[in-house]
Amino acid sequence: MTVRDPVSAPDAEVTPRRTTRRFPLFTRDTARPEGGGRAAPGDAPAPARQWPILAVLLTVGLGLLLTALDAFRWGTLLVGAALVAGAVLRWLVPDVGMLAVRSRFTDILTYGVLGTAIVLLALMMQPNPRLELPFLKDMLHFTVSN
């Protein structure tokens, strides 16, 4: 099957001059992500249909607000916890609406790894870190030593 290249210049009949086997610039038949349906019935108001993504976004927004108001550790912990909660929602809830971006596995992995990394960094931040990993200090001395 050959697909007409939408980028090539058209001829007098307004069709592209050359044909190619490449995919067209805009795909028309992509599948929705797994779990990308509505999280509530179609007759529910729009916020109720998308409650998983709204819960995650509102929690991230609250975390960013706390970060801006000088509660940096608590704000970043809340942002990381929101992403971890997004991973848990993606795993447990069958229809999560717009929280489903890619496949279920990729979404869980992405939200979980980024959320865990943000939580760990928030726990290790100075001053007075709540979590100390001794090998990080050794790595720092190894890389900075003369």
C-alpha cells in the first residue's frame, strides 16, 4: 500500500506529485490508550468524568503552591506523592480518563519512577536531610577529590 506524501507539492489536479511508503504526517486511526475511557458515566459533569487526573493535578498544584510559599520540602514531597498516587490510580482503576496517556505499564512505570525520585530527593535535601545515604557522600568525595 502506498500513501501519498502530504508534504510534496501538488500538481494541477491538487494531488501530491510523488508517492511514498512512509506514514502520512497526521495519523487518523490511532487507538486510545488502554484505560483511556471516562472515569464516570457520560451524563456526569465533566469534572466528575475526569476525577483521577484532576486529583493528581490539584495535588501537584498544592505542592507547587507550598513550594512557592517556602515550605519547599513539604511541597516537593506532595508533588512526588501525587505522581505515586497517579501510578496507583493507573494500576487499580480500570478507566482513568485523561490520566491514561500511554499503555498501562508505561504510565505506571513513568509516574512511579518520577514520583519516587522526587520523594527521595525531597527527603535528602539540605539542610537537615530526613534520609541520608552514605554511599552518596563517598561518591561526592570520589568525584571532587584532587
